[in-house]
Amino acid sequence: MDPEALSAALLAVVTPLAEARRQGSSAGLTAADLVLDRPKNRDHGDWASNAALKLAKNVGANPREFAAEIAAGLAQVDGIASVDVAGPGFINITLDAAAAGALAKTIVEAGAAFGSNESQRGNTINLEFVSANPTGPLHIGHTRWAALGDSIGRLLQASGATVAREFYINDAGVQMERFGRSVLAAAKGEPTPEGGYAGGYIDELGRRVLVERPDLLDLPDEEQVAAARDAAYALQLGELQASLAAFNVDFDVWFSERVLHAKGDNGGPSLVDEAVDRLVAQGHVFEDEGAVWVRTTDFGDDKDRVIRRSNGEYTYFAADAAYYLNKGDRGFAHKIYLLGADHHGYVHRLKALAGAAGDDPDADIEVLIGQLVSVNGARLSKRAGNIIEMDDLREWLGTDALRYSLGRYPADSPLTLDPELLRKRTNDNPVFYVQYAHARTHNVGRNAAASGVDRSEFAPELLTHETESALLGALQEFPRIVAFAAEVREPHRVARYLEELAGLYHRWYDSCRVIPLGDAPVEAVHRTRLWLNDATGQVLRNGLDLLGVSAPERM
């Protein structure tokens, strides 16, 4: 019996009892309203419910008396071994071994789908993260946002949401001109222009651009910068995409800022032009001294924002507005922005923008701010000179160690990683600990096959050892962990769950044999335990996948 079935059984018991006490008191009540929790002390049963405490006032009952009535009804449900009432009205439920153990087969048969849920069904979400300038390599900060953003996307999709992972390419503005001039200077063997980009990667781009455009230096002077810029931009963007793909991060949309500023057909208005007109129509725009302002203070911003200067030039806020509106035009009702610690001031600005556009700032936009990350002993990039590159970190520590470690902590907590620990192949290393548990499940499976133990029989009532009860209890929790982690945008809850599950599996492995000793015959309990072993491996595999981490079969 899984939590959903138990919640449905609880609803079936509670509804007539509530109606008997007060007619209409169960109207609108659903299984989702009757929360089940895992007791911290397993002596208190497999599940606990506060349904009586929650509903007592509405039905006009003493909570403990109402709990006793519910307990009596639940005790008659197939698969429930016992029900007790504790304290002021908590209901503790113990499943019989067969009902609890049946989960192992459910998990194996569900495979990669186990853990998926419908909690985010109907939500259409645009998830933007990383969003770097295409003027240099990705650095250590981007590495954290890439790991977290991708895992949040995986969690949301596993919970039923429609998600588009989006990378906003900051490829318009002055920085691109400086980038082009810097690459051109490198191609010519000249010093870096004042205010330009320097580093070995610029020299490398200069050489590569000459290969791409052997005619570059033959072009008229006014065309050379644009040609160098565009060729280098394509090369550098390709490097960003390759770096992210190697880090197990793929984007559905690569959105160019240039699109926002490009004029429409026959010189028609750009998306930025249209965005300003749309904000004017919403009534939150005013003019002052020739400039056009958005009254963002109406929505909690600390000051109003200029969207078009008195000289007619648009501000960065205008591009932000156009981009936000464009996301809505593409069908995304909810927008999530994952930004670095240095963008904290953007939170009120973006929410105010949503309000000025006629959306609900509390429902339609979400801004997550991540804190800084450092790695002890990490070296600055030889190519870029002043940053720690994503590619260097990945090659040094490995994708799995980085993805897992970055996903293991809340985004809003500063983080320092210990490379010595992450490179260890011991249980002190959390990613090794979890991956080793998964590899062990496969090793058990291989040894079982060699010993004639297969899954031809399943007798869940035989899974009675205390370590089996604890392991099954943790496996039951996985779909709820996934749903909650998706709801609160916190992948670290999956990582911590996996570590707990790995520990329970290792203890079970030490206590319960899948393969009979010596010449002892293969019995139903061995075959049934193989189901439990394989179910645990499946959940470990599914959880690691949500974090973008591999699940090796041998270690």
C-alpha cells in the first residue's frame, strides 16, 4: 500500500464520520488534504496523520474522540495491521508486511517513472538560468547556477509541469563591440584596446577567427570589427554550449537579446518598442523631463525606473520588459529567474515589471537568488586569467562530484567545496556513498543471477526484518520528496534523501541475505529480497538522474 492508496483509504473512512457529526462538513475534502507523515520513531508505526486534529473543530468533535473513531475505521482496511491514537489526537498507522512490501514490486515495474507525480500538472514554466555574456568562458558561479537550474527543471518536469529551460544570450550592447575590437586586435597582433577583453582565450579566438574569415584583414576598416565580433561570438557561444553539455546541462531555448532590438518587417517596431507601448497601455508609465518612466514603486520597487532616456535611447530595463513580455507571449504563465548574489537588486525590479505588465507579481514571476561558491585550492584559468573556469573544475573534480555537491546545498547558502573530499573513493564522500550503494545493488543482482536467484516469485509478507521495514518506508517517501523538492525549488532535498536511503540499504545489505548461504536452497524470501534490492537501485538511479548525476553499475 503506497501513500496515495493509504490517503484514499483515510478519506473514505473520514468522510462518512465527518458527515455523521455535521452534514456538509466534508464538502470539498480530498485525499491531498489528509496529510500523511513518516514518524521519526519507527516504533510509532509506518505512517502518522493529524486528520482528527485538523478536522475536529469543523465537525464539532473532541479531537481525540474523533481520532479514535477514525482509527477504528482504518483498522478494518485491508493491508493495515494496527492503528493507535497518540497524544491529543494523532493517528499512528502500521501496515501489515504484505501491504508494505508490495511497494518493491511496484517500484521495479514502474522503473524510471517511479517518483514522477502530478503535483505540478497544468503549470507552464519558463526557467531561465546561467544567462552569461558570450564574451568569455563560463566560470565557477555559472557552474552552481547550471547545476541548480537544471535540477530544478528536472524536478518540475518529474512533477508534471511543462518546462522550458532557457538561456538568455546577452549579445547586444557595448560589451559586444568591445569584444569584437579585442578579438580583432588579437588577430592583428596588436595590444588589447582600452577597456577591452584580455586573456589567452582572446588570443585563441583571434587565431580561430582568422581561420574562419581568412579575408578579415582585407576588409574595409569599418567592416573588420563587425566581422571579427560575429565570428568570435559564434565560436564563443559554441564553447559555452559545449561546456554546459559536458556538465549534463541542456537548454531548450537559446534566446538572443538581439531579437528584442531587431526591427520588424519593413522597418516595423521592435519587441522593445512594442513592450514600451504595452506598458503605457497598462497605465503605469509617465514622462518626466523628456524621459519615459515606469512607476515600479506601485509594486514595491525602491524607485521608479527609466525605460527610455530623454535622448530616445532605451535602457536595459526596456530590454528586460520586452523579454518578460515575450515569455508570456510564448505561452509561459509562470517565469522563474535564477540569478547570482550580485543580482539581488533585480528581485523587486522584476516583480514590479510583472505588476506593471498587468500580471500578478506573486503568482507569475519567481526570482531565486543563489549565493557564491568557492573551491579550496582551485586555480585561476590560464586562458582567462582572472576567473575559475567551469571546464577546469569539471576536468579536475568530475561532472558527478560537482553536480552532486552543488545540488546538495540550498542555493541561498554560501558554499565552499573541499576537493580532497570530493576526489575520495570512501564513504566520507557523499556522492561516492550514494553511487556505491547503487553499484552495490547491481553487484547483488549479478551475484544473485549467478546463484540462481531470480524474481520469479514475490512474497512481500516475508519482508519482516526491521531493516526491511525501514528501507521500504524510505522508498515510499520518494515521490513525495520529489514533489516537495519541486514545489520549493530545492534539489538538495533529493540529495539528502538519497544519502539516507543509501545508509538504510547498506544496513539492510549487512543484515538480510539475497543469496542463500552455502548449499542452502533458494527460497521465496531470497527471490522477494531481490525485488527489494532492485527497487532500491531503481530509486537511487531515479534520484541521481534528477540531480544530473550518473548511476554507475560498477565501482
